[in-house]
Amino acid sequence: MSWDRAVRRVGYALAAVVAAMAGQSESASSQEVRWGRSYFPNVVLQDQHGRSLRFYDDIIRGKVVSINFVYTTCTDICPLDTAQLRQVQQILGDRVGRDVHMYTISINPERDRPEDLRRFMRTYDIAPGWTFLTGARADIDLLQQRLGLRPVDERNLREHETSIVVGNEATGRWIKRSAYESPQLLADLLGRVLHNYGPPVTSTRETYAVAGEVTDRSRGFYLFRTRCRSCHTIGEGDRLGPDLRGVASARSHAWLSRWIREPDVMIAERDPTAMALLARYRNLPMPNLGLNEAEANQIIDYLRREDSAATSTQP
Ligand code: HEC
């Protein structure tokens, strides 16, 4: 077996352990030995200001961290990942940078220089305390493998793994979560579970809307909650994207359905409505989330139901 494959195997093995560990408590000491300095490479990365940071010593050692991988020109899942983590940061408030550390690492490091990371952070209106990193491709590949993530094929970045890894280096507890997870749950993992079950995390800035979560079991609501809500609210004001109250009657069904399925194509075609919106929202392109027509219709139905529920409860 080549060294690379051996490393990858260890990575996969860790991923399996990580997955099995969710919800269990682990003895800290045994983990420390396995996944400490000797397991995680101390490779040097650059942050958005061009400062050098060593992965083990400066980035994870003794810390509760979230780590995910994106590239700044990504138009599908990375924007959603970023928007979800932005919600997590808002829920955790000033704990981020203090006892919870958030890191996003580029998987297109030749292209993503520190200034590109800064531009991406401005586009996504990222608050201080969350660090973006770039470095050498070989080092970043190795980190992904050690974190139990599928290696990136640089000719096909779109296929990259979008999981978010959260962990506590001091206790050796590592958990892999999906980009579709609720930000509240991720915040709870980072702020409470990984801190050896500290006090519950209560949002400092916004109460993450959970109303209707239990009663509405429609596919449309599920899709909205997992794919759209980190960027859009309905009747609560703008997030990264516009408030969607009334949009189902303001735009034609055909326009909406296509926009939900392939906003990237409509932007490339310079659709006038899309271009006007893009300019208003800091040039943050709404991502293509790979939804099909039936799913787009389910979401549109959900938006309509929300609108009529709001109208019927008005005095
Ligand atoms: C990463 C953030 C993000 C995600 C996730 C996202 N959007 Fe958007 N959306 C935007 C932005 C930003 C705009 C404004 C146009 C632009 O900049 O591309 C937008 C625009 C829209 C519009 C047009 C609003 C109008 O006034 O016409 C609709 C409709 C919409 N999004 C629906 C959705 C739906 C449905 C989902 C989930 C399937 C979704 N979006 C997921 C960011 C996002």
C-alpha cells in the first residue's frame, strides 16, 4: 500500500470512529494519545491576513473547533455551508474566537490567496473571530485525509466533500456533520457538547426560528429549512439574501422555479431580474443546490402557504 493510501485509510478509519462517536462520551486520555500531535500534521497555513499558522500548534491544539473546506468561486454547496456556519457564529456570539474556534480552509489554494479569502468574507458578511485559511495543496489534501474527509479531485472541485468537522482536540472527540444540519444543532455541539456538556447554548442575537418545525412535515418546509433558511427568512427581514415574503406572487411561477433550480445559469445568461438582485446583495450569487423541478414546486407551495397563513392571521 502506498503512503498516500495508507494515510487515506487512517483518515477513513477516523471518519468511521467519528461517526460512531456522536452521542457517546469518550475517555479523554486514550484519545489524546491517538489523535494528538502525532496524528495531525503541523503544516503551515496562511490566514486571510497572510499570517502563517501551524495547523496543530496554532489552529487546533487544546481547542474546540469547527473546520470546513470551501473554494471561493464555488457556486453550489460551499455558499450554503458558509451561510449555515454564519448562523452558528451568530448563535454563539462572542464565544467564537474565545472558546470556540471556527476555521474554513480553501481547497483551491493556488487560486484562493489571502485577498480572495478576505473578499469572500466581505461577501458573506462574516463577523470577526472566524478564520479563513489557504496553503499548499499537498498539505491541505493531507489535512482532509486526517480529518476523515474524501480527498479532493482538483479537476473536479464541484464534487468535493462538504461535511463540517467539529471537535475538541483536548478530549480527542471529533464529529462529522452535514452542511444541511440545523445551525442550532451545530452551535449546541460546539458550545455545549464538545465542552463536556456545559450549560445550554442560548442564542445571543436571534432566536433561531423553530416555530412550525414540529407541525409542518411537508417536503417543501424540510427543503426550505435545510437548503434556504440560512440565507432567507419569510417575513423576518433580509439575511444574506432577500426576505421571501410575497415573492411567490411577485414573480411568475416559471421564473421562480427556474431560479430555484439553476440561479447560476440565469446569472450567466444575465437575466435582468437576477442581475438587479445580485447587485443589491453584495454580488453574493444564490447557489445552485441541485434541486429538481418537483422539489422547486414543493418549495414554492410552501412559500405560498406561508404567505396565505400570514394574510389570514392579520387583523
Ligand atoms: C448562500 C445563500 C443562499 C441560499 C442558500 C439560498 N439563497 Fe436564494 N438568494 C440568495 C441571494 C444572495 C439572493 C439575491 C440574488 C443574488 O444575489 O443572486 C437570492 C435570491 C433569491 C430569490 C429571489 C428573490 C426575489 O426577490 O425575487 C428567491 C425566490 C430565492 N433566492 C429562493 C431561494 C430558495 C427557495 C432557496 C433554497 C432552495 C435559496 N434561495 C437558497 C442567497 C441564497
